Amino acid sequence: MNPGGLNNSGIAATALQPGDVRRLPEISLLQGTVDVCREIERLEALRVAMVAEIDERPVSFDTLGFRSVKQWLTSNSLLEVPAAARILALGRMLNRQREIADAFNSGAVSAEHASLIGKFCETPPRGMPNEALDSCRKVLLDSAAGPTATTTTVRSCIARLERIFESDELPPSEDSERNEFQASKTLNGRVAVKGDLDAVTGEMLLTALSALTKPRNPMDDPAGTRTPARQRADAFAEILRRYLDSG
């Protein structure tokens, strides 16, 4: 995938401006587009490595100017908090998973595929022996390599490995040890939430939200004109309010 940079196509693609592309001959246009894609991949890997290095170093608050690397990154780029968080999480994982880092840094796999493989390797099926990890990692990296690889391909490969190493222990849908719920403040003072819950906990949440988002008479309840996502957010706020009011 030519991770080292641009091919020598007779035109320095990175020096072009959007207004220049209409004047390019077809061959140069095609090659230049590929070159730009390769350069973006290289810079993306470099950004992940640099953000992870900033996070790992004891950079003082006075130097950084923010309480977290994530907030610093969003304030110095067009990235939003969720995207910055993904970059930081990827960088941290790659520091722990050198084989995946080598594949990502060389341009063999994408950031999304590297994240999926890293999650599998760091939280493998409980029935998988430790000695199988290296071979499973290689299988996943092979499935994610090259421009023909898709997220569906990688997810399918992960699902097959999970079935191979199924154990008599709880299935993922019942395993509360996998539960995650994250809540973080954004730069504009709002709070972003993200979670992954077992089936029982998730069903309790959906039931509680559903009870507070049932259709009502629009004449009596203007909330009926709001989007489903807005109604769920309001229902979640009502659940929290009732809990706090209960003392």
C-alpha cells in the first residue's frame, strides 16, 4: 500500500490545490488520487502515534492547557470529542499490541479494523487458550489486510473465532462483566454518553425509556412532535430526575 509516501507520478499530489485538479490529465488524476489516499493513511497513523505519545508523557496542565489530551486535540483541530476519543483509544491499544500497530503503521489495515482486532485480542473469548492468541491475531490481520477488506469481513472473522472458542460460561448477551457505560463532558459543556449492556440490563433500560416515550395526544403533549432520539433523551433525563427526587 506504499506506506512510505507518494509515488513518483510526475506531479506532487500533496502540492495540489482543489482548483488544480480539473487541469490534470487522466493518468495524473488517477495516480494523484491514489497517492493522496496513501499519504492520508500515513498521516493518520502518524497522528495516532503522536496523540498516544502526548498521552503517555507527563505533559503538565500548564503546557497542555487542558485537563485531557482528548480536549486538547478537539480544540486544536476540526475533530469532535468522539473522534478524538477513538484516536486516543486506538493509540493506547496499539502501544500494547505491537503486531497490530505494525500492520496499521505500514498501511496494511485501517484504523477501524485495527480497533476491532485490538478489542478481540484484549478481551478474547473465555474459552480461548492463551497460546491461541498469536494465531488468531494473524488470522484477523490477514482478513483485514488490503483494499478488499471490509468491516463486515473482519466482524465475520471475529464471530467465527468466538464460536470456535465458545465455552460453557455465560454467552456475551448474559455476561454482565462486559458492561460498559461512559459519560464524559464535551467542550461546550454538554455530556456525551456511550454504553454496552447485557441483555437483562439493556431490556430494563429500553422498558423504562419506552414507558416514558409512549405516544400521547399531541394537543396535550407537544413532546409528540419531537424526534424519537429527542424523546428517548428526555425520557432518560426523567428517569434520572425521578431517582434523585426519591432521595
